[in-house]
Amino acid sequence: MPTYDYKCTACQFTFEKFQSITAKSIRTCPKCHRRRVRRLIGSGGGIIFKGSGFYQTDYRSDAYREAAKKDKPPSKDKSAESPGKSAKSPDKPKADSPSSAEGS
């Protein structure tokens, strides 16, 4: 349940009220008892993580990752890329080849 901010336009008293979303907004000021209260527009509340240990659920253990790798079927794309990359790497020109072209 959210906390709402209210302000009385008669006496300028501001206060907070913890109430349900479906509850009707407060109209009567608790200080001056006039029906001049308006709900203020708030920026909303952020999520606050208190205590220790909430990161433990975010990350899996190494044993879990290894078991997941074993259960995963091997992909054909990776096995086809590996031999092709090793064959293509010698064909690439080296950085020293422009200097050898200058000598001829």
C-alpha cells in the first residue's frame, strides 16, 4: 500500500497517509478540520533493497552453469565456425607487408 502526501489549502498543513490505492482520498484536515485537503502529486517511491544477501539470487553458481552447459545441445554454427576461422587467419595480410612493398 502506498503512502500519499496531502496538503491543506486553508492552514498549509502537510501530512502523509498510508492507505490503499482504492481508498478514497482524504478531504478533511486533521489539524484545522476544514474540508480543504488536496492530494499532492509525488514522484513515486523507489525500490530499496535492505539487508544482505539479495544478490545471491541474482547470480548462479559455477556448478549450475556447468550443468546447464552439459544439458544444452551442441550448436552446429559454432563447430562449423571454428575450423573455418583457423584456415582463414593465415590468409589475412600482416601489418608489416606494406613496408616490404616499399622495398621493391
